[in-house]
Amino acid sequence: MSFTRRKFITAAAGGLVVLGSGGLLYATRIEPLWIEFTQLSLTLPRLHPAFDGYRLLQFSDIHFDGRFMDREMLLDVIAAVRTQQVDAVVYTGDFVTDHVSADIEQILGETFASLHAPDGVFAVMGNHDYWSGVEALRRALDAAGVIELDNRVHTLRRGTGTLHLCGLDDIWERHHRLDHVLAQIPDDGAAILLAHEPDFADTTAATGRFDLQLSGHSHGGQVNIPLIGPPILPWLGRKYHTGLYQVGSLIQYTNRGIGTVQMDWDLPAVRFNCRPEITIITLRSV
């Protein structure tokens, strides 16, 4: 069932009247801070047995802006990530919302510098990162030791086994070069693609080379109306907007993200029935 933006605004306004101040408080101050840890076990046919049990942590879409996501909230998010025992951490875009000030650059650099994993911390950029000041972000992340997979491949090795972590630069802003990524992947070993916008999964699947795509971007819609679903979703985040999908031989997982944005200037930034998410993925070989 589809809703126009105006119909949603009308429905949301009516809902807030019914729910009263308690409902608004929940949607703006409680659920946006109530992180859900999603545990997945995914079998990848090309995964070498040496990587059986390999653990990835995915998080996405912090949207650090000093307002809806301030420094203390960001520190809590990073602390939550650090509680998990994983082999690698991957971040799938949209570090910020609309501006990278000197303060935001410094805080992001300091907080991400405190994040470590045995095989590294990897990231790709999202559309908001390009709209906000991507070069300042890159300086901060590089100083923090985060490995940006901007149309690049990072190969992990365990004995004779390999696992390829691949990343696309942002698709919305047309900085992605899937051909460059494919040219870098060896013939053997499972390949995981980080791509901010999930609906690119159809193109990814068509190559036949990737086993898993990890994305963010949609925030799960931020508002998930029972029996209806999310009434507002962004471009390139409408088909595979939340959770797990099978797209041909490709597994697609779309993380709901951590932060929020205003879905309309007439509405506050809210989450309702769509908690922020950190995903822990255990990889299994056949």
C-alpha cells in the first residue's frame, strides 16, 4: 500500500493527536536511542572453511549533526559497537547529514579512532556524506585508521583461504565503479560488497560474483506502520528497504541505521516501530 507524503503527514499528525505528548516523546527521545542488536548466521557457498564462524559487525547511517545525533549519543553508539567481539567492523555510509564543521570532523575522528577490530574497520560513503563535505570526512576517517573501500577490494587471508571485502563509492552521486571492483577480485573466495544504497542489489546480483551485499540508506523508513509498512522511503532504498532478502544467488541485508533525519520539514526526526540497529553477522561455509 502506498502513501503520498501529504497523506502521511496528515496521518502522522492525527496519530500524534491520539497518542498525545507521550507518543511524541517515545518517537523522538526513547526509540531513537533504543538500539537493537540483530544476530544473523549466513551461509555463503564460496566461503572457505577457514572463515567458518567469521564475525562481522555492521552499522550505518549515524547522521552525526550535533542535534538529533550529538556527541554523547555518538559516544554511546561507539561504546555499544565496542562491546561486541567480532573479527571486522563495516560501516555502510552517511556519517553526517548536511554539514561537516571543524567540530564534527574532530569528534568523528576521535570517536572512530577508539574503534578497533582484529581485521580492521571498513567503510563506504553515502549520499549525505557527499552532500556535506566528503573530503573533510575522509581526512577524519583516515586519521582514525578507518579503511575506506572507495571502489576497492581488501582481501583477508586465513591459510590458503581468502575472503574479499569490497566497497562501492556512493551510487546516488554516481561515484561507484563496479567494473573497477570486479577487476580487483580474484576468481576464488567469497566476496562481500558494501554499498550504501540497497536497491543496487539487482545490479550486484547480476554479476554473479558477490555472495553478500550490506547496505544502509533507508533507515527502514524510520516509521513502520503496522500492516502498512514504511510510508516514506528514499530513492534507491525502496525495494530492499529493511532486513534480509534473497536476490538471485546474492544475499542482501539492509541495516536500519542508527541516526535519524527529518522526513519532512513539517515533522520532527522520529523513529516509530523501527529501532536503530547494529547487526552482527556470523558467516558459515557449506
